[in-house]
Amino acid sequence: MASHRTTPEEVNSGTALQAKTNSTADNQTLTDSAKEFLRVEDVSDGQTPANLQADISVTNANSLNPHDWPRSKKWLTVAIAAMFTFLSPISSSMVAPALPAMAIDLGLNTTIEVEMTMSIFILAYALGPFIAAPLSEVYGRYKILMVSILVFVLFNLACGFAKTTAQILVFRFLAGLGGSAPIAISGSIITDLFDRSEMGSAMAYYGLGVILAPAIGPIIGGIMTQNTSWHWVFYVVSIITAVVAIFGIVVMPETYRPYLESQARKVAAAKDPLFVTNHRELPMSVILTTAIFRPFILLGTQPIAQVIALYMAFVYGIMYIVLTTYSSLFVLEYGETSQTSSFHYVALGLGFVVGNRLSGSLIDYSSEYLQKRYNTPHMPEYRLPVAIPAALALPIGLFIYGWAAEYNWHWVVVDIGIAIFSCAVIIIFQALTVYTVDVYTLYSASALAAVSFLRSVAGFGFPLFATSMYAQLGYGWGNSVLAFIGLGIGIPAPILLFVYGARIRAKSKFASG
């Protein structure tokens, strides 16, 4: 008869058990997430000391289950994570208005070199999450996030001191690697903190930073380049991020429950020599190898992750085409100055804000409504209906934007089209992101890393052909081609996942029930 294990739940309730149970009950005392994290195996019998509760007693404010934390603590954590997800992406697009000046100072002699200076940051976004996300499922969110942010600050600052083409490309890539961690981890932090009924609203703040920042970046970059120099585009972001990082280091808690539970057991064992554990952790090399390869396995074997990754890659790629060409449209076709043209990104940002405020509440409402309608518990697929009208609005926005620009209609019409497009983008992004973390709850960081890989590759690659596409097809047919592809992918994807998602999940060892 194996001894009974004292679980974090029993510790939180102030109960220390000294009992023997059968092996079935024994296995139930440890949460599934902790068992997966630790790869637990029974190795010995032993009694849990009665004073374990005194050793690692907790209040609601520092419970081992972050779902039990006070709302103030949860939302402070979300606010810090959201700031990181805003400051890192804003650096990806702030350089857009500064590229001509940088080309002169750094000797960027070809169009590809100029475009790479902006896009290589996004390429790093594709690779970084494959390291940061799985490590956060081993060492916790806090450590990996803070180390990565410091890497971002250092190399983004170094970009401001770059003197050559090679230096700016290398520094931008390394800054992107560090900056990719908030994108990969912050969504999982929200999953750690909130139950499914609140996840949509909380995730809206995460998504707002990821999507809104690239739209605001060119506005700020244009003003700074016009009035100071391109170097300050990098200095300002680095300084602000460093301040937020210092605040985060001091007040941001660890949120990953399996890691908290593991640390609690280690503390108990260290403080009480009578403590005997029935758990044995596999070697760290085995745990790390399993965690690091998990995003690749998810992307290679999980149909849900593959469909989401493909569609989000397309949407993200189009968004970066717009980000890199929107200012030049008004300079070349409407005769505006660089600074004036950058203010048209306000329309893009307005669409993002409206879509963000709509998506958070609609995603939660959709789940509540469908639960009542079908008289079932919550299912991840209940998040998806919101994405269907957005998938229709996205090509409509592209049609309006493209043909208004083609015939030089009033700039207000162009901005209306781009606002509809950006509103649809963030609703799609929010719905699919919440669905992803809902499906792969325990492995949400790895799942987001898998999805963000193709998304970031598209964000890097699509702008490289944007200029030649518009030169050959014009804005009208160029955007129409993208709109037709969007219709072909965007309408079927959420419908197919809604209909077949539950059956696919049932066959997956990674997905939640």
C-alpha cells in the first residue's frame, strides 16, 4: 500500500494527512499538471509529516493555484505582461519611417537590405518561441520572461549604436529573439491566472499589445525621425522597456502552477528532515529535451495547431504587408510628407482598438450562449463562431482599401477600408489564440510557439514581395488577390474546427478534454 501524498490543495486547506490509501487514490492526490511536469514515479513509501502545512502554508494571496489569487494580483500581472507584449512588437515597426535615413547612414545599398532591416526582427519571432515557450514549462514563466526581456533591451539598445549593415541586422535579430518571449509566454500567463469563463476578456489585453503596437510604431517612429534621429527610435523603446522590466522583476509573481507545486515540495523537504516524498523527478536533461521538442511535435502532428497556424500566418503576413507599405502609398500616390503619411496608421490602430474591445466580450458571450443552447459544459470550440464574421470582414476591408487606392479616391475611404481590415484581424487573432490555449491548456506556451512560428515567418516573408506585387498588379488587384485567398482560407477554417474540433481533440494526447 503506497503512502498518501500531501498535495498543494491539501496544504492550501491547512490539512496534512498521515494516512495510507490504495494506489488509485494516491495517484489522484497530485494534480495532472504537476504529474506531467514532474514525470512522477512512485519510488518509496513514507509518511507525510504532520507539520508540513506549517512549513509551506499559504494564504489566498499566494496560493499554489493562481486561479485562487485576488483579482488585483491577477490583473497587475496581466498589466505587466501586456506591457511587454506591447513594447516588443512596437520595435518591429517603429523603424519603418526611419529606413531611408538608416539606409544612408548604414550603407544599405539594396531594397532587400532595407526591407530585411525591418523584417529580420519578425524572423526572430518565429524562432525565439521554440526556446522560450518550452523552457517556461520547465523553469516557470517568470525567469524565462525576465531574462528574455533583458536580452531584448540590450540588443535593441545596441541597434541605436550600429555603424554597419551587418551590425544592424545581427542586433535586430538578437533583439527579436529576446522580444519574442512575451509573445510566446504572456498568453500562457493568462491561462495560468484565469478560468475559462474570464479567459476571453483577459486575453484581449494580451492581443491588443501584439496587434496594436505595430500600428502605433510607425506614427511614433515618423515623428521621432523627423524631429531627432533614427537612433532615438531604439533608445526610447529600450529605456521604457528597462523601466517596466525593473518593475516586473520586483512585483511580478510566478504563475505556472506545476512549477509552484514542485518548488513547494522542495521547500518542504529542505525545511523538514522528516519529510519523505513518493515522487521522483526524471533527469533534467530528459525533461528539457521533451519540453524543447514539444512545439515541433505539436506543429507536426496536431491538425488543430496546423490549421490555426496556417490561417494566422496568412492574416499576419497581410498585416505586415500593410504595415510596411501603407505610409509609402500616401507619399507616392497622394503626395504627402513622410510624417503626415504616418498619421494614417491611426485608422489601423482605431480598427485594432474597436476589434479588441468587441472580441473580448463576444468570445466569452459566445461560449456562455452555446453552453445554454446545447445544455453542455464549456467546449473550446464555443470560442470560434466570433471568427466567422471577422473572416468575411477582412477581405471586404481589403477590397475597399485596394480599389480606393487604385483610383485615388479620397484618403478617408482608404482609411475606412484599412480600419475594417484591422478590426477583423484582431478579432480573428483573439478568437484563435483563446481557442489555442483552451485546447492545449497545459501545453499552451508550446502550442502558441508552434502557431507563432508560421505566423512570424509570414510576417517576415510577405513584405519582401509586397513592393513588386503592387508594382505589377496595382493596389486594386494586388489586394483583391489577397482578399480572395482570405475568403478561401478564412471562412472554412473556423467552421471546420467548430464541427470537427471535439473529435480531433479526443484523439490527441496533448489536447484538453
